[in-house]
Amino acid sequence: MIGKIRNAAFLAAWLFLATMQVTAQTPAGAIHLAVDSTRAPQKILHSHLEIPVQPGPLVLYYPVWIPGEHQPTGPVINTAGLKFTVSGKTLPWRRDLADTGAYHIDIPQGVTLLAADFDYLLSAPASGYSSGASATAFLNMVNWNQLVLYPKGQSAADLTFAASLKLPPGWKFGTALRVAKQNGDTIEFAPVSLEELIDSPVLSGRYFRVIDLSPGQTPDQEMDIAADSAAALDMPPQTQEAYRQLVIQASKLFGTKHYRDYHFLVSLSEYVAHFGLEHHESSDDRTYERSLVDPTTRTSTSSLMPHEYVHSWNGKYRRPAGLLSPDYHQPMQDDLLWVYEGLTNYLGEVLATRSGLWTQQQAREELAQTASFLDVEPGRQWRSLQDTADAAVFLYDAKSDWQSWRRGTDFYQEGIYLWLDVDDTIRRLTHDQKSLNDFARLFDGGTGNMPDLKPYSFDDVVTALDEVAPYDWAAFLRTRLDSFAPNTMDESLSNGGWKIVYTDQPNELQDDRDTVRKELNLMSTLGMRVSTDGTIADVLYDGPAYEAGLGPAMKITAINGREVSATTISETIKDAIKAAQGGTAPIQVMAVNGADVQVHAVDYRGGLRYPHLVRDESQPDRLSEILKPLP
């Protein structure tokens, strides 16, 4: 026993000295970062850092695990021209063989400041997440994690960065960062921790508009919008009012705010990646150029900003303990993403409706469309909802082909129904005296006013639910998370007073989304999704198209002997489905598969089928109550 104690003490002392040795290389003092974005329209940024150092071995990290992306997406591949200098003299460096985001440099005697320069290449495809396309000729989103290096051995919260940004001439900008000084097109920001810097991107652009969402109130909440055209900024007054109501309804839901002020940073372009990324005091919202002015596009994308806004509470303030990464280098654990993303998705759609961005009918159409896909998704027979979270680290990168069989990040879609089920159950248990509103205020509310972080575990979720409405919540959740193909959608809809039906009338949200995405969703009929150019995006495993031999990436050229084009394919396929209904002849689909061309007989005679919700009069209408604005 004595020997073990001595060995343990020796090990602790050795670890302490090893840590001190690394830390000693970077004495107290801010790291200066200067980013030049004047060539953003050419798809390139320049980063210059000045890092306090001491003589000896030094390891610098490039951020790898990016908060909110739930996987190691740090785009080190997009860095070029890396150079370290001391007083103008270049120092050699070498990449770590096991950790490709780490750089080894030997600092000479007498040196206290290291300069680092590199370019970040913005020429990424318009897909993916923050490392996807972020710049056009007219706008740019600066994500600081792409432009920094930092010393090993210190947490992001303890490192201070003094950052500046040079914009293209005449461009305007928006950010949650505090501005210390602006000289022409160069902005100097107040020094902040690396954690706050990476959590505070900067949106800039030639066509720029700021909309105050809380006039005369504190804290300030605003939309900072950059677009590829001036016309895209002309958001109708009623839509502006809906976003003002979003801020009001979120405040009523959670009871407090976890920010000093909040910025929706909105990029409107066909040439950037389309997604949203949450931050504590802002959100990176990238969508189609006319998303705020075209009714069809606006409806199909209306849940984006409510979702990212909810994350300020559920994701940034309350965060699963497994997602805490002190230095953007430690792997994150995604097992609670059904709370982080699933609950956020549910509350985001609820708030989109309460604020008026959607009508209740549109919200029901969205619920019906989501349920219809999950109901036929064969991947639910082998991969549990819990495993979609556990496997998120690679499912986020999964392609759309064979998604129905592989499953994707379904904790978003099925998470909506999981939390609708929780909401219905709380209301039933308490005779409609309490709801998920009470859980949101208890779990995500807190003291507010300033950014804060309160991690949680599965047990913490269960405890909070039990405080709202005593029940065996652990068993309730585990059954739905761990079972294969649980009947959560039908149960939660029924308990909410609604049920799903199929008719030959289009689903409004599905129709709008198909128009915007230039595709045709036929999962409920032929069992496939087809782009308007004829390319098959996905095929339902074991569905009619699958049985006929069709697969993803094949290109349809003719239906029943009639040649199709981008302008005719949608109506041609729908006409063929209607003609086959009740008949005996299969639908003849000619498709190109590489060098092969074949006609595939799709045996489907069920007619056009679109999902909708209708009232179930045997149950109270809880869903309508859920979607009502809070008084």
C-alpha cells in the first residue's frame, strides 16, 4: 500500500511538471490575430498571429473539434502557406504524425514572440457545414476557428486573443464581438478568450442590412443580413414582425436570456453552404438568396433561425457534459444529441409557429411530412434512435444515397416526435396544468443575462422531467431511444389529438421544399427522391423503385416511353402514377446507369399519396394548444 501511494504521488508530480513545462512556453499575454479578408471574393483569407513564447519545444494546435458540428470538422486541409518567423527569420516546423492538427516548433533562446502566417482557402463546395462555401463576390462569413493556432496545454477559456479584421472596401459587418476601434475598413475587437472568439463569427458584405428585433429594449436582438443582391434584403414588414415575435415568444418560453445581446447572422446566397450553426450570442444562418422575400422559399426555410436561436439556451447554456471540449482537440461524445438537437428541433418548430413564421396548418404539414418518412424508413428496423446520436460523428458526413436504409442524423426528425410525446405526456399526467414549457423554463432557464454554461447528463434530464411531472421518465425515454422502430410518431400524434392520413392533394411544406430544392419526393409512392434533372437522389430500400432495380445516381431519361426534361419530369412522373392506379401495367422507367441504359418496370398502383394530419376527435386537441402563442 505504501509503495502504491509513493508511485501515485510520483506520477501526479510528473504530470504536474509536464503540464507546467508546456504551459511555461506561453507566458501570460494576449495572442494577437490579424485577419485580412479583402480577397474574400477571390476565396482566400490571410491570417497573421503573434504568439508569446519562451525558448524550447512548442506545440501549436489548429482547432479540430468544432462546437455545434459534433465531429472533427476543423478544415486543416484548407490551410496553405504556413510560415513561422522570429524577427523576420523563418523557423522550421513539423506536423505531428499522429495528430495532424498539431505543429512542432523549437523556439530559440532569447525569443519571446513568435509570428505565424498562413492563408485560409475559401474555395470549398456549397455543401457541408462551416468549412463549406462561406464567401461570394458580395459577402463573407469569418469563422475564427479556421484562422487561429493556439498553444497546447491551455484551455480555450484561459487563452486571450486580441483580434482584428480588415474588410473589402465599403463592406459592412455584424457580430456579437465588442468593437474596440474601427479605422476605415479595419475593425479591432476587444480582447476575449479563444472560447468566446470562436463562438463569435463575423458576417460581412456589400449588400448589408440590420433589422432591430427589439426596438428600445435591452438586451439588443437584431438580424444582420448579407446578401448577393440588394433585392434579397427587402424582407416584408409582416415577416419582420414574425421574427420580432420569435424573440418575444422565446423569452416567454424560457423566462430569461443567456446573452448580452443577440445577432442572427444571415447569409443569403445560392453559392454558400446552406445550414445553421449555433453560437451563444449569435447564429450562423446560411440559406437561399430569396429566403426572406419569396413566399415559397421563406416557408420552406422558416424553422432555420428559430432552431439556432433555441440553441442559445439548449446547447450553449445547457450542454451535454460529453460535448465539453476544453481545447477543440479532445473528442466529443454525441450520445445526448437527441436532447441537444432533438429538443431544439421540436422547440424551434413550435416557436416558428407561435411567432407566426408558420401557420398552425403549415406546422401540421411539416409534422405529417416528417412522420411519413420515418414511418417507411427501413433503417429504423436495425438502427435505434440512440445509435443515430452515438454514430453522429460519421453520420453527419453521410451522403443522401441510401439514407432510408443507413439512417442519418435522425435525432433531429425523430427527436421532434420524441419531445412531442414528452409534451403530450406531461400534459396528460398533470391534467393539462403543466407542459414542456415548464420543463424548458426549469431546465434551460437559469439566471440569465450573461453567457454561461451548465453541463448535464441523462440523469439530469430525467430529474428535471420528474420535477415537472413525477413519472418513470428513465424507462419512458430508454424505450423510445433503444427500441427498433418504436411507434412514437403515431402515439404522440394520437395523444395530441391528431392522426396522419394520405390523400392525392399535395402537402404544402413538402411541395415548397421540393420546389426550392429542385427535386421530387416520391418516397410515399414509388419509393425514391428524384432531382429535376432526372438524377435519382435516394431510393427506399425494399420499396417499388428498389424492387425494379433502380438505385441512387442513376438518371431517368424517359417515363412510359416519353422523354423527360427538367421542366417536364415532375408532371410526367405524376401522370404516370395516376395512370397506373388501379391498372395492371407497371410504370416503365428508362434510366442511365454509367454506360448502361435499361428500362425498369416499377410495380406501383397506389396513386398519388401525400401525408396530412386530421383531427382525432377521441382525444383532446393538445397539439393546437402546444402551437398557440404564449400569452
